[in-house]
Amino acid sequence: MCTDPPAVDQVHTIAVRDLTTTVHAGVTGADVWRVELVMSSGEAHSYLPVRLPGRDFGAYAFHDTVGGSERLVLYNMTGEEVRTVNPGGR
């Protein structure tokens, strides 16, 4: 996430204890293709979940310096909204 992976076709993982900054992370279902972090200003940051080998879900993370977020919106491959998650919501 914050460093170069060892190869372009590999998933790069970092142990939580090795992180020097705060990140927010989560997992998505197989139908989620894109995660959008919407700011209170209306600006949006998009993240593509990394599909984990042999699993039917993906994982994503974004840096804590992306402050002022209003909600996360999950989209499927066709661009349809799957779910909206408000900060602190489940």
C-alpha cells in the first residue's frame, strides 16, 4: 500500500506493527469492484480493492491524512452502488 510491491503480480502485505502512520482499512465482498471515499467538500477518492488469492473478497486501505471523510460508497463492476457506509457505521 505505501511501498513498492516485490513484483507487479504479487500482493504486498505489511505487518500492522511495521506501519509508522495510521491507515483505515476494510474488506469487501466479491461483488465490490471500487470503493469511493467521499469528503465533506464533495471531493472523492477511489480505491480498487485488492483481490486476495483463493478468496471471494478484496481488501483496501487509505491513509489517515485523508481527513474530513463523509462516507464510503461501494460500487460493483457496472458502476452501480452496492452499499454506502457512514463514518463509524457498520
